[in-house]
Amino acid sequence: MPVECKWKERPDAGDAAGIGRLRALYGSAVTGGFVACTAASAFQVTPGVTAVPGWRLRPSPSGDVAQVMAPS
């Protein structure tokens, strides 16, 4: 699961370009991605790419993908 990190509150499609390049290279093996940023809440940047507050993103228990922690 690819993650881009951006120090901004409203990342846009340009900020997710690296994830798009990975999709072009690896095809269906890349099913989505995240942009970790300073936003207050999660929102869709492009289809399959979600911007999330960086403090809410963490490795999954299996350690092989990222997951978003639920807001408290």
C-alpha cells in the first residue's frame, strides 16, 4: 500500500502522482494508496487514493499494509 507524505492540509492529484506512477508500473498489484498530510479529516484525492491525517495512519497488525485508525 503506497503512502505519500505531504506537509499540507489539502493535497491534490499532483501530490498523489507517485502513487499513479506505481499503478502504471505495477498494474492491479497497487489497489489504492494514502496521502498522509496535516488535514483534520480524511478525504478522497483521486479514485483509490485517500488523504488522511498523518497521525491516523499506521501499519496493519500483519505489518504488510497500512490502515487508517478510526477517529476517537
